[in-house]
Amino acid sequence: MRIFTFILIPFLFLSAKNLQTSSEQLVYKGTFVEIYVEKAIYHSSANQNFLMKFIIKNISDKTIGVDLSDYWKVIYPNQWGIYKNPYREVVDEIQIIPDKVIDNDAFMGKYKNNKLTFIKPKGSLEYYRDWNGSGEKIELKNKDEYLIISVDGQILLTDGNDVEHVTLNDAKETDRVVVLNYPVINKTVPQKEMIINKNKN
């Protein structure tokens, strides 16, 4: 059984002229899936912190099983700040080291026993994950400043034969930062959407 660990494809250096203007930003592209983050801030009455929406798109011809059972083992917003430039001048971010050893047999057992979240071929899955903070309000009042949020984390997924270990820990700075300019889009998480909560573990 093969295990894939992929590195993100580098983007161009971020500047005011080449910021991604799409509402979805690609943060990972692998063999089985592409992962996007929506360039918006979400709020929910069930969370004191802001949330971000992540979209996992199955780009394969097989049903993919994704493990979303662990709050810390998904892609999530890791750090945010307000900057005068569309990039972080100083990076002082702490990242969790991803798993180095994967129990393939146990993970494949989850797939066979329908204990994963499944995505049909060419289908997609959406989930919301909060920023693990202390309820701080994030506001961008100056149109000449930028709100920058870095995304981090890891996810395990499989097509029933091979395992793909998604990890952003070693990605370049410009690959995993979401740059939001003024005015920041704020939305409410729709009812019955999947929110990854701490108490889900």
C-alpha cells in the first residue's frame, strides 16, 4: 500500500496586483482531492470564534473516504493578523507537527466499515472550522490594510486502496496564506452545515 504526501504547488509572490480575486482559494492539490478555502469570515451562534469554510473536491474516479473525526486533524485557520502589505513581514506562527507514522490497517478499516466521511467521484464536501482563539473580534477598518489568515493542518483520506496524507506543515508561506482586503466579507454559517467542533473527538 502506498502513502502519498504532497507538497503544494508554489504560487506567485503575493502583491496588491496578483492577489487571488476568486471567492475560493486553492490551498492543496493532490492525487485524490483539491482543497479550497473560501475568502470570507463566517460566524455561528454555537462558536465564539470566527470560522472559515473549507471545500474538499474529489478529483478522482473513485469514492474517497475522509477522516474528519479529529478537531486538530483537519485543515483549519491557524493564525490571523492585520498588515499594511498583502504579506506577512514577520512570521511568528506556531504549527502543530503532523503525524509521522500512519496506521494504514486501522485507517483502511474505517473505510471498509463506513466510519469515514465519503465523497463521490467528482463530488465535493464542505465543512466549517473555527479559529481556536479567545473570541477576539476581527475587523478591517482601513481600506489600505489587509487581513491575513494562515491555514494549517493535516487530513487523511483514501480511495480504498491507497492512502493520501494531506499536510500543510512544510508548505511555503505564500501557498497557505489567505489575504483578504477591505471590505472583508462576513457571513453566517447556514443551518445543518458541518462544523468541526472540539467535542467531536
